[in-house]
Amino acid sequence: MLDDLDRQIAAALIRNGRAPWRLIAEVLGQQERTVARRGNRLLASGEVRVQSFPSPAALAPVDLYMLRVTAVPSAVSTIGTWLAERPDTHWISALSGASECIVELFLEQEAVGPFLYGELAALEGVRDLSLEPIFEYYRTVSGWRPDVLTAEQYEALSPSELPHFATRYAELGKSRLDEPNRVFAELLRTNGRITIEELAAGLGVSKATASRRLEALIADGAVYVRAVLDPASLGYPVEGLLTVRAEARALEAAGRYIADLPGTRWAANVSGRILVQTATRSLAELRGMMDGIAAHPGVTGVDLSLVAGIFKRSTVAYRDGKLPQPGDEASKAS
């Protein structure tokens, strides 16, 4: 587990993966050189990494889905690894409530059938599968606010990401990335904290142009910046997936309430139910969170499945159940 200052820096990067060390130091009341030294060490060690990637909807006419694959226990790891290697998956977890993987992925409509009943169904060990649309996110993972910083500190680092961009990109009239912006997004993908100077040099534009383009892409939801780390390193080792059922009239209010809880990493409306990924310090804390949700007006039930394994977070595929260390991807590619 990280020490207190490292945890604060990591929490700051969750909120704003590109926050300058100067801003983080200001918010934390620390010296900039201390924060820069600690932050760079966290990034170099691989305990925290800043990942950037374009919104799938900014690249193609795709929809977001939640996939659940039930499998024989011995096949879960193989299936999770196979899914993690696909570029159309964002995150993948193995659950303990049943022998299954849960996956966020994006597909074009015509690709749904061939993927489900061609590629996926052909994998050895698959018992059952279901694919449901993600109608709306109430909170995306960058909105997680572990009790490491205050609400005021999180807000000073960056306004909360607007979660509706994830599912309503085209509906909101946002344009798909043209070729120059695709190149821009790929430069960001290689290093989420790439400097403006490096971006400008890679694109052959001025620093002012690179800075404006970056700000516009992030503000429009065309590019996401994510700090990827294991919640256990912040002192939140218990990860779970809640399925919350609520009366139709109460669904929206319940989703907003759940999104504001400190134990909520993300929350989404999936086919009229609220799915919630949680991270808590203990099972007792998780139980208290569930009791609070169950008591919320209009909620009719809360089910839990603990996360038993991670195959992918924010487009980063894990290796042997662990976040890859710097240089792992390069050695794998060679």
C-alpha cells in the first residue's frame, strides 16, 4: 500500500490524469518538487499509469454494451484473457457470485451477432452469455472520489467528467475524429501525460494549437484520460459489482444518489437496472453502503458479486492478474 502522500497524489491523478505537479502540490499543500518526485516515481514504478484513449463513438458508429459470459470455472481465465486482447473491450473483471466475466465493450450493430454467436460462442468452456445496452453512465471511473482528498480538493483539480458523453456522443451532435485528430489521439494513447511540447512536435503545430486541440478533445468527450491503478493500493481492497433494482420512477434519482457515494467507482443504467462497481476498505463498509442503497426511496433490491480477478482496466490489459509494469508491453511486442 502507498503512504499517505503517495495516496493523495494517486487520488489527484484519478481526478485529473494530466494535472501538472504544480497544481497537485498547490491542492495538497505540498512543495512542487516533492510532489513531482513522488509522482514521477509512482508513474515509473507502474503502480499508477495515466492512460489516454479516444471515445469509441468518436471513431465509428458503435454502441456501448455490458457483456456477461458464464463459463466453466477452469475456462474463466482463458476467456477473460482472450477478451482483454480485443481492442473493442475497455475493462473486464471475473466475478465470484457466479463463474463469469463481466465486460464493457463497444460494437457496431451488425457486428453483434457474429461476435456473440460466432467468435465468443466458439470458445471452449463458454456456458452462457448475455449482452445488454448501457443506456447511461451516472458516473465514470474518473469520477471516483475515495476518501483520500476532500470534495473541495477534487473540484480544485478538475470539474467532474460529464458521464453522458460515453453513451450520447452522437446524440449530442459530436463529430467523429478527422485524420489529424486521430493522429493526435494516437500520440496521447502512447503516453497520457505527454507534454504539450511533445504533442506539438509530433503534430508539427504550435504549442498553442496543440494545447487548444487537447482541451477541446477532452472537453467534448472525444478523448478520455484515465489514471489506472488497483484500488487496493489506496487502501480499498474490496471490489464488488452491485446490481440495483428500482421502480422506474425512482431509477434516475437512485442512480444519481449512488454515483455520489465515495465507494462508487462507476455506476450505469444497464437495461433499466443500475450496475455499480464499488471499492471499499472492508466487507463491513461494503455492507453499510449496500444498506444505504437499499433504504433509498424506490429501490427494490440490491445484489452483490465480489470481483475475483481483473483482466483489463481502462483499455490496459493485465498480465497474470496484475497491472503490467513499464516496458512489459514493449517486451511482449518484440
